[in-house]
Amino acid sequence: MTKAWISPEQWRECGEYFPHRSHRIFYRRSRPDSAGQPAGSSLPNKPVLLLLHGFPTSSWDWSPLWENLTPHFHVIAPDLLGYGFSAKPVDDKYSILNQADLCEAMLTKLGVSEFHILAHDYGDTVAQELLARAHDDSAASALRSVCFLNGGLFPEAHRPRLVQRLLLSPLGGIVAKQMDFTRFAKSMTSIFGAGTPPSRAELEAMWSMVVENNGIQVMHKLIGYIPERKQYRSRWVGALTNARTANIPLRLINGADDPVSGRHMAKRYADLVPGADIMLLNGIGHYPQIEAPQEVLRGVIGFHETRVVKHRSS
């Protein structure tokens, strides 16, 4: 597997924007191939894979996987509202429901009728809402499979870090303004595996995406997804445990050493999700796509070559 370094600037240069609720939303997609492409189509003859990033980072998190996913999928990776190169309005409520609306609007704009998801952290919750819409037949496009990385799939098993709890407090706005690179780097490093810490270049790239567009001003608003997970637990956990989930294959690829949503979250998943498909990565922390991209790629491709393809042909 090749792992070429892609800077945030290079990532932005390869991206595009679309308007959503009068806000400018950044996304990157793999370029269409001409071979096997239907006449008049803007998409290649490959399955569409939507990549959903986590808090507090951005679509850049997927850069270690990008060049190795694109031979298999037409990959689309947005910066959700409030993240990365997308708009970060101070007056938005940053609801998970609205982020799911954003994803559906983008897929509709691109002419996507069916798609798969690879999600991480905050993106897991957006994926759960999209999965719930697939179950209640309110989805704009047909969701065919979901592969989750580490994230708070079950609020009772999520272990937020101190900085997250502080951002949730009445002092959240003040805490956000006091955040700097040193504090950010320390907090992020603490959730990586002991043997797979982020490099300074990776930390600087992540931080640059956080502060882009004056992002510090909305950090305490973005963290509202934690209480929202509790509010909508029945709907979002039900999306995983619903008997109809059998029609949409699921896999969890979990960095076991993640203190936020590691082995303990995988155990909860195994307890609640029928026929749970779990790939546990020992020694890996909260960011498997950065810490162990080769293993994640193997898990994603294997999932699609076995469970997804088998399901579609049955």
C-alpha cells in the first residue's frame, strides 16, 4: 500500500464546493474514469463510497487511504458544516440531523442514487441517522452498506475526554478560545495508540483544519453531538439493532486501545448488534485510518468483497 503525504493545501486544491443552506461546503471526490461510464453520467462505473470524518478534524483524515480507495470506489469526502474548509457559521446549531441533510443534498447534487459509507467518530453518528432514514424509507438515496471506525455508537459506552466535557460546560466558549496547538496536540496524542502516535506534521495538519475559517469560535457548538446522541439514542442505536439492518451490511473496524471508544465500545457493539461483524485492531487508538491505514483498507475492501457483494448477489 502506498502512503503518500498529502498536505491540507494539496487536499484543498483537489476539492470543490457546493452551497448548502447558503453556506459554502467543501468536498473532495475521486475523478471519474471514462471507461465503463454511462453516457451523460458524471460518475464512474464504481460503487460510491461516502467518507464521513470525526470531531474536531476534517475530511483530510482520509488522506492516508485516498489513493488506495479510489481504484475500488468513486470516493466522496465532505467537510461537514463547521469543519475543515467548509463554512463555520457562529449562529448554527450544528445538529446531526442537519449534517445528514447536508450529505443527502450533496449526493443528490452529484446524481448519486445509491451509496456506501465509511465513517469515523462524529461521522458515525451522521451515518447512524442516514441508516435510520434508510430504515424508515425517508432517505434521498439508497444506502447499501456502512463500515464504522471508532466512535460513540452507544452513548452509554462513550468515554469523553476532559476537554470534551469542558467544551460541553457553560464555560465551553471560554475553553475553546484558550485552545492552542500545544493543548490540542497533547489531547489528540492521548487518544492514539501508544505505539502509533501522530507525527508533528499530522498534528499540525489537523490543527490547521480546526482553526481554518476561525473555527475555534464554533468548537463548543460542534460538541453538542454528545447530548444529541443521548436524545436520539433510541433512533440511532435502533438503526444498528433493527432487524432490517440485515438488508444493509454493517462492519465495525475498531482501534482497541482507544480510551474514548475502543475495546469497550466494540464489546457493546457485539452485545447489541445482531450478527456483529467486528474487526478489532489491537494496539491502535482512536484514529485507525491514520494509525493503521493498511489494516483499515484491508478491512474495508474485504467487507465489500465478501459481505456486501455476497449480499447484493443473493
